[in-house]
Amino acid sequence: MSDVPQKVLFMGLGASGKSSIRSVTFEGKKPEEVLDYQATINYTRSTKNFIDSSFQIFDCGGQESFISAFIGDLAEFIFSNVSIFVWVVDMSDFDQVSKSKFYFNHGLSRLNKFSPEGEVFCLFHKRDLVAPEKQEETFDTMKKLFEIENHFEIQYRTTSIFDRSVYNTIGEIIQTLILKTTKALTVSEAIQDFLIKHEDLSGIIICNEEGLPLFQEGDSTNFLLPVDLSLANHEKLKQEFKNLRSLKITMEVDDNILVLHRLKKDLLFIGIAIKAGSAQFTIVKLDKMAESVNKLL
């Protein structure tokens, strides 16, 4: 594991949802537990370890006085050694869009100066507050507003803490970083090879106990796990993670067979397959894959 944690920097205007995203995805909080969060004062900093990677999560307060300091006198401290810069926008609040874009531009300027190799994600958050039939149109409009000519290839996503989108997006951000390590690359390649050889399997997710996907291969991006599973069984699973050396759960959800295994490093393997033919044969294959991944970890 690297001695220097990679920095993931969350910024955005106040009440855009930065702290809620961090608390739900990195701390395992339930969405209803973060609805009344108080504004972040100055910034918070926490360290997370995944596989062979260590991450420092910076959550910066969104009040204008703080942002002005972050892009001003504190710019070198805030923007140095940033691996991922995440700008969060409340996509339901058009009154704040111009101000958010103004500070986003300044943030990119500071990132370019102090961490030119950093990657940029712009999250149009709180999509649950936008009518479903308007979400795509709103996303396209906001993407055009936030596009800026610079050398960064900005990744735009819509998110909500009330569906899988925020897990997928933050998982994508973490995967971008952990796949720089040899061990993570080996695990990822092994999963991909396994899915190529067994076309009857839909996909494989490996997540931590908070439900954050660290590996996600195959047709699993829109599958309602591990989030929906955690809504019903999260506390039970966490307790079993702590008390048992091994854990396996097999279940059927709609037309899918799911096989869950507890892995080393408090990780959860979720194998997904469409119900067809011998279910037992499918389960055995997923058991073997979980065993192989566990050895690689």
C-alpha cells in the first residue's frame, strides 16, 4: 500500500449534497439519516483504505466564504496532490447554477495549476427532485452549461442518494484509482476472463460492507444490488461480517440467481446469473470464482 494517500476532493455550493454523498457511500449511512445534515464548516478530512490503495477524502464546505478561501489563499493546500476532483451541483436548483459554474471554473483553474494530472467528475445531484421525464433533458442542459474548454476530460453524471446512481458513480471514481495497483488489476482481469468463459453469467460485483462497488464487471451496472440488498439486510450482513470467518448466501431475485460470499478484507462477492438450466451448476461456478478472487486478495 502506498504511504501517500490519494486525495479525492469534493467541492460544490452549500446544500448541494456533498456530505450526504460521502456519508452514504463511504460511511454506510442510510439516506434518511442524512437528510438534516448541518452545513460543513471549513472542510473535513478522512482516510479510507481499499485493497492496496489509501484514499484521503476531502469534503469542503460550500459557503461562499469558504469556497473563496479554498480557491484563494488556501488553494495550494486544497488543490495539491488531488487525484480526483468531484464538483457537486444541485440539479434541482437552477437559481444557483450560474454561481456554481463560476466557482467550478475557478476550481478547475486551481486544479490545473496544482494537480494538472487530476481527473474531474461533475455530479448533477439530487436527480430524485427532478421529474423522471425531465431528467435526461435537464442533464443535457446542465452539461452544456458546465462544459468548459480546458485540458481536463470532465466526466458528467447524474446522482441521487435514493437509488443506485450514487453508488455506481462513487464506485466508478474509486475503481479509477484502485485499478492503478497491481493487485486490483489482477483481480479485475481474472473477473473479466471468467465472465468471457462463462457467457451464462450476467455479472460480478465486489463491494465493501457499506455497499460501495470496488469491482463491477459484466451486465451488473443497473442491477439493484448491493443497495437494495442492504436496505433489507444491511445490519444483519454487517454483524455477520464481524462475527463469522465465512459467509455465503444464495438467493433468487426475479429471474436471477445471486450468490454472495464474504471475502477477505471485509469485502462481499456478488455473482449474478440468469435462471436457466441447472441452478446448482451455476452456483458451483460462482463459488469457484469467489474462491479464486479471495486468493488473489
